[in-house]
Amino acid sequence: MATPQGDSGPQPHGSPAETESQLSSLLYDLSQQVQMSMGNMLKMIAEIDQNSAGIMEEIAKCKDSAVEKKKALEEEKEKFQKSAYAVLDMLNNTC
């Protein structure tokens, strides 16, 4: 028996209400997964921020230490230069 042109036969995916329910469930699950992923990303961002703050603090300490060492080396250089000039003056005066 042939089906009339307006009748497309049985619905393979169920009624429209079932399809809508399945889509709603799928969208809810997807939104939950997205929300969990975003929460995990926010946690990672917070960890990265915390770690970068620690790294920046260490860099600042190292920079301060390097500046102090440079200053000490400059002072030592000046002392050696003064001593060397003093020795050269003594040698020039004795000759």
C-alpha cells in the first residue's frame, strides 16, 4: 500500500518533544563541560599568575643583588686604581 504524498512515514528520531528533550539534555551536558573547562582554565590562570609573581620577585632580588655586586666591584676597582697610581707615583719619584 502506497503512502500519501503528505505523509512522510514514521519519524526515525522520535516525536518532536523527544527530539527537543534530547537536544536540551545535550546542550545542558555541553554547557556543564564548558563550565568545568572554564573553571579549570581559571584555576590554571591563577596558578600561572602566582608562579609568575614569584618569578618576578626572584628576578627583582637577583637584579638588586647584581647591582650591589657591581657597586662593590666598582669600589674595589677604584681602590686598586688608586693603589696602582700611588705605586707609579712612588716609582717616578725615586727615579
